[in-house]
Amino acid sequence: MPPSAERPRLNPTLILLVGVMAVSSGAIFVRLAESPPLVTAVWRLTFATALLLPFALWKAGAELRRLNARQIGLGALAGLFLALHFATWISSLSFTSVANSVVLVNTAPVWVALLTPWFTRDRITRRAWLGIAASVTGAVIIGWGDFAGGSSALLGDVLALAGSLALALYLLLGRKLRAALSLPAYLLVCYGSATVLLWLAVLASGQNVSGFNLKTWGALLGMALVSQHLGHSSYNWAMKYFSAGFIAVCLLGEPVIGSLLAWWLLGEALTWGKALGGMIILAGIYLAATERRGTTRPEGPVETTT
């Protein structure tokens, strides 16, 4: 039984699958964009928020006006961790390979599992732990051949891991807020606060935010449309029906798809190790997806404060 008792009009599993596939394009767009990492992050969310704003005001204007201080604060905090996730993960791609970066950033299920008891009533059962372990093992196998030595590669690894922790905190905070808000209201609060925080960081750092070529602007817009709205917005929609732990495990499909896209579009090597890791990740996702208790346990009554 999903966390929300409401019967969705769309298939949550299908929407989550679409979201994972779309999110996997993010690293490719980052590589194509010839802009500094922090600037890449801020434009990604600026375009995404601008595209979302008219729709959110139309569909959820009254709901947004009724937000209480707790919901605004929780949304801003989730936005902070979303901003930190993009800032650190996008920066990691300047120092390490796509496969390496997406492997490490997708260790988020470990953080989610460890932090879940502090945030929600979701229980992590033995079967769910097996799914997490299998998926993380597969992710490590995929990136093992790409782990490079040197301080630059190590910095990239640390930034990707920091991005995974920020992603886990964003998922856990968002899971609580998403249960009480419609998708347009939730996205506008999170994306909007993350955008403001990133602009403050960019302006404080004095980085150039314009003058890029058409390929870069196209990549930035592609990140907003495909990776952010089709990707992040899809799994944020599914967050109402699945636990944060389950969604984090499903997002481990990103190393599989991301590695394939990097091989096809960027010429990065695709090895048997990556193929083996991909199969193990899919097995882990299956274990989590077929869990009937714990990771998909209802969190209790939905807040009705709006």
C-alpha cells in the first residue's frame, strides 16, 4: 500500500520510471554546457522555476496563499538541500567521469536508510536493506573501472558524495511536505527557494552568468525541461505514493542509463563490469519494488493545515 491512500489517476511506477530515465540525462547536459558548475546549477533551476510559475499559480494559487510558516520553512529547507545537491554534484563532473559521478551521487539510498527513522515513520525491512545493498554494490561495480587517482579525481568523488547526502536530505524533507501539498505548490516552493539560494551564491562569487554560446543555452534549457521537469518533477509526483527510501533506490537506475548515454554521446567506455553492475542494480530495484511493508508503509494521516 502506498503512503497516500488516494488512488492516483496515473500509474506511479510508470511515472517514476519516466522520471529516472529523464534524470539520467542530467550529466550529459552538464558536460555539453560550457558554463561554470554553479552557474549551470542556477540556470537549470531558474529556467525550471520560470516554466513552472504560471502553471503553479493557475493550479495552486489559493493553496500557495494558505501555506503556513511550518510548510514554508520546510520547503525552504528542502530547497536548500536541493541547491546543495546540484551545486556539489554538477561541480563533481568537472573533476571525474560521468560514470564515477553518477555512481557516487546515487549512494543516496544508504543515507536515506540511515536517516529515515529520524524523519518519517517508514520502516526499513530486511528485504529493503537487501535491495539497497544490491543496488549500491552494482553502482560501485559500474564505476570501479573509472575511479581515477590524483587529488582532482578525489575532489570530484567527495563532491559527488556530498551531493548524495544533500539529495537524501532533500528526499526525506520533501516526502513529509509532499504528503500535504499538491505537486505544483510543492515544486514551486522547493524549486523557487533553491533558485533564490543559488542566485545569492552566484552573485556573491561574482561569476559570469551570460555570454554563452547557443549550445550551452540549449543544454541549460534541456536540463530544465528534461532532467528537471520530466525527471525530478516526475519522481516528486511519485513521492506522494512511495517512501523516500524506495524512490532513492529506484534512482540508482541512473548509473545504468547515464553510463549508456555517456558511451553513446560522449564516447566514454562501456565495459562488461558496467553491464554486470547494471543487472545487479536492477535486481536491487526489484527487491525494493516488490517490498510490501516497511519502505511503503503509510506515514499516517495527511496534514490538513492548508
